[in-house]
Amino acid sequence: MAAVLGCSDSRVPVELLFDTGLGDLFVARNAGNVALAGMVGTLEYAVAVLHVPLIVVLGHERCGAVAAALRPQNLNLLPPSLAQLVGQIHLDLLAAGIEGDLDRACRHNAISAAQHLAGTSVLLNKRLLSGQLRIEAARYDLDDSCLDWLGSVAPRSGVGTAR
Ligand SMILES: [Zn+2]
């Protein structure tokens, strides 16, 4: 019924949160729910092959990957692949002018990843344009187990030659 790009954090078990069973959700997770190339391709598979009509980018409260991105002075201490992932979050936060507010950063990170999907994938953007796909960002609250829906992604113009 949907694909989810979520964080690998063990406190955010996607199928349990949505009370779904086997075969209901196509779930892709990494630290910080970052839309790196492999994740974009994974979600393209869900849409192209499984005809999933909805992608939810599910961020969460007190995300460790986002917290790390707020401490860019430590980026060079991380192994290269992890530094790339955290560095992507850091660049998105920097572009939004977010420096110290972790909850604001977590919300922005989910929205940014959702927008990144439309901004980098020709396939996903085409499905948004045709109305066959919706991409939503959400934030899971670890304390009260509630979801905040953060908004839908609009199709992008000019996505066709991008990455
Ligand atoms: Zn997280």
C-alpha cells in the first residue's frame, strides 16, 4: 500500500507503528532516513515495479544521525561512508539555516529527503506530475508515539536531466 523511507533507529519500527502485516509496506531504512542514491533507486523500484502510490519519508524525534549533522566539526572523525550520509544531512540543514535546534532539524530532514526524491528521480517526479504518486514527510514522536504529517511534495519542473 505504501513505501516508507525511514530511519534505522530501533525505536521506529515502521511496520509496528503503522500496524501493518506482511506484504503491506515496502520499507527502506538508513541512519537519518537520507535519500542517497541507493535509497532513491530502492523507492523507484517500489513505484515502477510494485506500483506503490504513496511514499512516506518518516523522520523521528531525537534522531542520532541528525544530531551528528548538527556537529559538523566531528564529520572528519567519522568513517567515509557515514561521513557522506551525515554530511548530506548537514548540507541540507546548512542550506535551511538550521544550526542548533534538533527537533526543527529532524523535521526539516524528513521534508528535505522527501523533496530530494522528487528533485533527483525523473521517474518519481513523473509519477507525481501525473497524480499516480504522492510523497509525504512525517515525524514520529518517540515520547507520545504520535505522527506529525509535515506536508506533501510538489512535482518539480525541469527534473529530467538531473542526477
Ligand atoms: Zn534516526
